[in-house]
Amino acid sequence: MSFYTNKVVIVTGGTEGIGRALIGLLIEAGAKVATCGRQHDKLYALQLEYSQFMLHTMVCDVSHEEECKRFIQSTVETFGTIDILINNAGISMRSLFDDADTFVIRRMMDVNFMGVVYCTKAALPFIIEQKGIIVGISSVAGYRGLPGRSGYSASKFALQGWLESLRTELVGLGVHVMWVSPGFTTSNIRHAALNSHGEGLGEGTLDESKLMSAETCAKYILHAIEKRKRVQVLTFTGKFTVFLNKFFPSLADKLVHQHYFKNGELVK
């Protein structure tokens, strides 16, 4: 029997990338899964794919608190409780701060940070009752500010600080709070990145063949949850970046700049 058998697991942003990979693995492991997304057609396709399994879907923009409340409540009405909340929904950006509309920064915070706050707030009573697990999908950008991604980095720094506070508040209640920081992954979050005016940027310039697959990333995430790890940073590059930034921050500034700027232009 799997660790996830019969557990009720919520995965926000489950229609593509890491979220979709998590759903496939969780259903295979016998979990009862609930997910949300902003596009009805993608949720409908997901529902058709797993029509014979315990999957609940609902249209929800996590940046709106009332929609998060309805999604959480509908999950409880469907499955009776919540054991694990995986806050996966997120967006990114590709723009220098000097060029970016402040709306773009606000959008990063509304989705990547407040979306986690809203969903966790609504789910918390049930997770406390179940002595469950709260997970934030963060990023190396939560440890090291990245150029051209200032709002994204800010949202992930906020997420990690907030989760650490929440973890400390819940000490003694049996609830585990953690975050996982994937490295570069073949995830739709890069393709859905916003430009300086808040418009979808489209394809980036990274070589997909050199990136961790969403499926591999999802396996690491589920293993970290099962082992109740405090933090999991994925990929050698991610771990090296965190180490370098902690102990040699000035060198990290130079190397990160070299990585993200080519011929004086921001790499997108």
C-alpha cells in the first residue's frame, strides 16, 4: 500500500507541467485528488483522462480569495476532508524592473504568494484535524534574487518566509509544513511568463533537452512529502546556487549576472 493510498490531496494549478505530473502520480498511488485551474477546457480534458478515478476539478483563479474558499469547500464536500495541500499554482515574469509595469509585480504576489495564503487559510482547519501536510512549490529564486524576475523572486522569498512562520506556529499540532524548490524544469510556468506589460511572453530560449522533466520533478516532490522533509532543493545547479549565495554572495552576484545577461541583453 502506498503512502498516498486513500489520502485526499489538493494540487493547485494541475492542468499542466509539474501539477499535471503530480496528479498522474498521485492517482496511480491511490490518492483522492482535487485540482483547480483557470481554464475550463484544460480541466475538462484532465477530467476525461482520469474519468475512472477519484479526481475532483474546479475552475479557480487562486489570486481571488472567494474562489479559493469555494474550491476548498467543494473538495471537502466531495471527499470529506483534506490530508495534503500542495500549493503548486504559479506564474513567472521576464522583464527588467526598470521596464516593468508595477502591475506585473503585483500579479506575481497575488498568484504566487497570496494564492498560497488563501488556499492554506481555507484548508487549514481540515489539515489540522488530519495532522496533515502543507507544501509550497517554491524556487531557487526564493533563495537568490534573479535578474529579470524581480517580482517572481519577491513572491518566492515571501512564500518561504511565510511558510517558515506557519511551520513554527503549528509546532505541536502534528501538522508538517515544507517547501520544495525545483530547478529549471520543463514546466509551463516558463511559457506562461509575463513580459514587462503583463502579457504572455511565450517560448523562452532555454534548451528543453537539458532540463529536468516535470515527471521527474513530481517524483522528487512526492518523495520529499512522504519523508516529511523541511526543505528540498532540486538539481545540482539549484543546490550550488543556494550554497554559493549563502557563503559567497558577491561571487554569486557576478556569476548570476553572467548567466542571465548575454551581450548586454537579458536572457529570456
